[in-house]
Amino acid sequence: MRLYVTSLLLFVSTCVAPAADEQAPQVSGMSPKAAKPGQVLDVTGVSLDVSKIEEVYLTDHKFDMRVKVLEQNDKLIKFRVPPFAKPGRMQLLLLTKGDDPKLLEQPVYVVIEENSTEIGQVKKDAPPPEVVQAKKEQ
């Protein structure tokens, strides 16, 4: 009986030990909470290194948008919001590496704001704004 219990404990410890070393990627935060297309976001957490994560996505649960990762280590991922990102609330999605890759939805969100560009007309013979401002001050 002792031999049976000892061998059972040995078997269980060898099966559980490798799994304990490999922690699944977990995200604890993302900043900023609102961003425009082209802006860089920082994601913090654990087990975020290149050996565990294949790709990073933003999703609205209808469309998964792959993002360009700029920097990645065990506790940080920096990525750029794609220029074609549509306004709305997006959730972070990670694709793991390995023989059995998984898509992991993370409990962090970012609000993509509309990318506003100001278009103005410049008069052909108008002086630069600095010159106009200096003349007003005199």
C-alpha cells in the first residue's frame, strides 16, 4: 500500500510540475484607456514574452484586428493601433504559441477615438502665423 501511494504521489508531482512552470499569459492593464489610430499602447502583465505569444489583436467580437508589436518582454507589450482602426470599444486578444495555440481574451479594453485631421486653407500671400502674432503684439 505504501508503495502504491508513493508511486501515485511521484506520478502526480511529475505531471503537475511542468505545468506549474508555464504560466498562461495574463494582462493586468493597458494604457492609455483611449487612443487614436497610430497611437502606441502599453500592455502590462505576466508571461507576455515572445516565447509565449504569437500575435496580438484588438477585437470588437465581430472583427479581429492584428496589431504591430513594437516591443515585447515578460511584463510589457507595446503596440501601435492600426491606421484603419474604426472608432469604438476594443478588447485585447492574445494568440499563444505552441502545439495547441489558443486565443485568449484579456480583461482590458481601449476606446478607439475618431482620427480627426484639421484641414485649413492657407492664403497664397499670407505671412506665416508667427509673423502675424508678432505684429499683433507690437
